[in-house]
Amino acid sequence: MAGAAFAQGEPGVEEKFIAMLKNATLQGSWAPVQQGQLGAEKGNDRYRIARVEKVDGEKWSIVSMFNAGGKQMEFPISASVKFAGDTAILILDNVRTGPGKATWSARVMFHDDVYAGRWWETANRTHGGTISGTISRTE
């Protein structure tokens, strides 16, 4: 079976995922999805990731970076990560990712320094959209 070499939990695949998101900037675009229709794409979407850490099994911590009061802060986000061959799929379910009461869910695919996915407000599935872009790293 050709795909068996990239089974879930394969150490080489996980190491590549960890390396891809170490000191990474995800830069691309997003578009709203409303009433089942894709809205106009909006550019200059940017996320900074300090690192990803495997916690246990499919449970991971995605440590994002943001500025608060002129200081760089790290914010860990709990997620599941599954692998489809050599492609990582990040799964957020009902996660608070910032200030406010809203929680969010998402499915984001990572492969060869490219990401693409879908996100939505957990309590309001009509409030969401798509994201896609490229991944670069700084040392």
C-alpha cells in the first residue's frame, strides 16, 4: 500500500510539521463565507507562530505570537493534528483564541509551506470564512 509510509504519528512527518511552523509567519488572504456563498477575498492576512508542540497522541499546542502593549506575547492554542499522508490537518473545536467570549472552530491543512482552510464562530456557523497562503520562517 503506497500511502502506508505516512501513517498518523509517523515521526518523520511530525518532525517536518514542527520544523515548518517553527518561527513561522503565515501570510495570505481570507474570504467570508455567508449563506453558502464565498465572498470577496481580502488580502494581507498574517499569523505568527512561535512553535508547535506535540502534547499527547493527536493533541498539540500551537504557540502563536502577538503584540500587546508593545510587548511580544506568546499565546498557546490547544488543537488536534491529524496526518493525511504527508499533509498535516489542524483541527480546532470550540476554542477561545483571544479576548472576548466567542469560541472558534477551524480545519486548516498544511503542506510544503502552504496552508488552506475553513474557520467559523462555533456558536454561529454563518460567521466564518476561508483562509489560504504561504508559510515563511525566521531564525
